[in-house]
Amino acid sequence: MAGIAMVRTRNEREQSSLEDCFSTLGETHNEFVYGAIERLVQAGEQVGFSVQDLIRMLKGGMSLESLLGLIEIRMTATCVYAPSLAA
């Protein structure tokens, strides 16, 4: 009886390792992206924007940089006016 031997070439091993690496990087990248989106939504909600508001602004052509700037301006205004409201 003759057996069939499976021999992987060096190229096949490298490709498999490379695919595993890309898969791991993709999963890590997705986790970072989801985390960033979650933080953006939380910051937006702190200054009065709903998730729908954020999506509408981005779909309307606002850049992510501009949206972050707007959230920052609102946060700064909230911090400045908060002590005067308590008084």
C-alpha cells in the first residue's frame, strides 16, 4: 500500500503565516475602529448630539475633523458655563 504524503512547501507556509497575520491585524484594526466610534458617540452625546445627528452630519459632507472640532467647541463652552449655572 502506498501512502500519500502531504508536504507543504516553504511558500505555502509563508502564505499561511501571512494570511494569519493579516487576519489578526484586521481583527485588531476593527477593535480600534469600533472603540473610536464608541468614544466619538459618547463625546457627541455629552454635548447634546444623538447618534442620528452625528451620522446626518457626516453623511451631509462634514469631515470627521470638523465634527471633532464642533464637539470640542461645545465641550469647552459647557465647561465654561457650567460653574456660572450652579451659582
